[in-house]
Amino acid sequence: MNYRHFLFVFLLIGASTVLQAETLVVFGDDSYSPVVHLKDGKPAGVLPAVLARAELLTGDTYVVKLSPWKRAYALAVRAEGGVLGVSFNQERAKNFDFSKPIFDDDIQIVTLKSNSFAFGKLEDLKGKVIGGVLGASYGDEVDQAIAEGLFTVERDVGQSGRLRKLLAGRLDAAFIGNGNAGFLGVVDSVAELRAHRNEFSVLPKPLARDPLHLAFSKAMNKRDALARFDAALEKLKKNGQLQSTIAAAMQ
């Protein structure tokens, strides 16, 4: 291959990458630290950090807009953009195309030490009132148990308020995301909760391990963009940059 031919092929490949690249609006939760949240008015956390790293490989630009989860999800349902940090279930799969899992989110069950209980299976939650996120899915099995009335979930928009309700005796337990690190982050962020830290108990077994995804309404036809993202994610896994990005964002 001579130099001119090589240069032509190089420019052609570059032009193809530019033509396929898109600017993609992505909605997400504004208060789900350390996975995704607002910090000084800007998107922060694990998932925005992964998107920023993936941009360098996909050529796409991800414009992340955060708000309370119920609003973020509703905007995605209306096909006004994608949604970041969404759990997969069969009902959502009817309307959304999903990326491969980005981050595994352990959903912890938090109680008061004075009112704790053993948890090994969903039946152990029978009759209890538990705080959870407005509009969230906890996976098909848990969602079905809630729908069938095995236990009641009082929905809200923030984890700190949920733990305050638990302290006040208004809940039997609270679902708190992001594993033990997520629980400690919520407690440390509010003086009232810090003062009562020793009154909480995180049950040893999580409610669920919840893989979080990037997704777009099928009406948006963004399967090519998701394929580029998945390829970038796979490359980041293989070279270790996904793990290092997540670790840095969790600090």
C-alpha cells in the first residue's frame, strides 16, 4: 500500500467514525451517591465517570442530566433521552433497549438494631413496611413480591429521608443502594444520621444484586449507539480501566 492509498483509507475510517458519532442526552438520578448524583451542580459518581471514559472510545458525546429518579425515568419513557443506572426487568424490556451491565449495585436492607430481624429469603419480609425509591425496580422477583402484597414499600425520592423515617419508627426497614459504602455515604452526609450511626444495622444478606445499565426507548432506535457503548465497555474491562474508574469514583 503506497502512502497516498494509506492516507485515503485513514481519512475514510476517520470520516466514518465522525458520521456515526452522536450527541446523546442521558437522564439519571440526582441523589444516588456514589453511583450517580449531583456534586456542586454537576453530574458525579461511578456512572457519569464511566460514560466520560467511554466517550473517548465511542466518539459519542453523552450529555448527562440529573433529577429525581421518577422524573428522569419518565423523561426516558417519553423518548426525550436515554436513562442511566436503570435496572433490567421484563416489563421494561418491552419498551427499552439496554446496554450490557455497567455496575453491580447491592441493595442492602437496613434496620434499627432495636428492631432487627433475620433475612435469608423474601418471605422473611412478610408484612413489613420498608422504604424504597419512587419509581425503582428491584428486579422481577422482588417486584412481583411487592405487587402480590408480601410486604409494603413506602416510596420516596431520597435515601437520607428514608433513614430518618426508620429512626422515627415509621418503617420496619429501608432499602439502601450501593452496598455498605452507599449506606455509610448516606449516614455521613447528614449530621442527624451521623449522631445515630450506631443505632442502624445493615443485614448481612443484600436484598438483591442489581446490575445497572444504560438504556434508550425503542422508539429512539439507538441500538447502534448502545453497540458502540457495549464495545467500549468491553475494552475498558479488558484493559482494567473500568475497574480503576469505578474505584476512583467510589472514593
